[in-house]
Amino acid sequence: MAVKSSNQTKNSRGELIIAGLGGMGVLSAGQVLLEAAFQQFKYVSYTPTYGFAKRGGLCQCTVIFSDKEITSPLVEQVQTVMFLDSSQYGTFEPRVRPGGVIIAEKASMYAERERTDYKLYELPGLEIAVSMGSSQVNNFIMLGAYIAITGAVSPALIESELERRYGTNQKVYERNLDAFKRGLELGQSAKCS
């Protein structure tokens, strides 16, 4: 996909795999990031993958955004992997590039780390979501953390996409926006520690 204009940013390319289980908002978070990145980068790619189960099966999406043409939406290793359910840690740890980042939901983090050549952030997104009254917003908390940690896309573009997507239901929009902002705070705090 090409966009008419591209704003300059410190990053000229971003790659993210979001992994979790069906029903966790993996695809929704990926779509919000895709649409926001589409406003900032010349090229974007979104590749969802999910199992047969409607809820509870493995679900992932790969989002790539770049100022240069994306030659393939399929990549073996990416800059960042984000887990909404860390039970997938062992499967996806090899997918992060050396020097990259893994952002993992702390609540389900039981796997042992096999490599030390990437930065690992274990974050309590689910705990924050539950304290907000809905575990369903963990996806946007973790998306906010990803944006704060990597600086991949302008937070204002994510906020604008949340409004475009959910603005017709004020309660849902405000809940998702609040979750995203809480995630920004969480990611900023994690990055500084």
C-alpha cells in the first residue's frame, strides 16, 4: 500500500509481530497500528495469521511500515515481538532479531529465556486492564507500551485511529484511549528503568 504523503520520523522502518490467543485483540491492535503507520510511512503491510478456533487458538499478526518499498510481508525475524499471552514465548523468541525487543505480558510469563541478545520488557498490562475494569483493553495497553518503548509511530496517530475506529461509541472509545495512554505511561516507565 502506498500513501500520498510521508512524514519524516527517526525510524525509517518498523516491524512488529503481535502474538497471543484468539479473542485477545491481537488483530485489532495490529489493525490500529497499521492504519496509524499508514499516515506516517510511505508503505505498510499487515499479515494476520490465526488458527481454526474462534477463541483461544494461536493468533498473530505481522505489521511492517517503511519509507522504502516492502519487498515481502513475510519476514523470518523482526525488530520487535509483542506477546499479549506469553505462553507463546518459546515459539516466537527466535523471531526477534538480535538487538531487537520483546515486550511480553508478565502475567503468563513462565518460559525460560533462551537468548540474551535482545531487550526484554515484562509488563503488567493485564493487571492494569483488570484494574480498569476490562481485561479486553490489554491489547491497547500493550500497544501503548510498544509505542513508548520503540517510538515507532507517533502516539497522536494511534489516538486519531482509535477515535476514527471507535468514536461512534463514546464509552468504548474512551476506554480504549485511556488504555492506550496507560500503556504509554507503562512503556515510558519501563524504558527508563
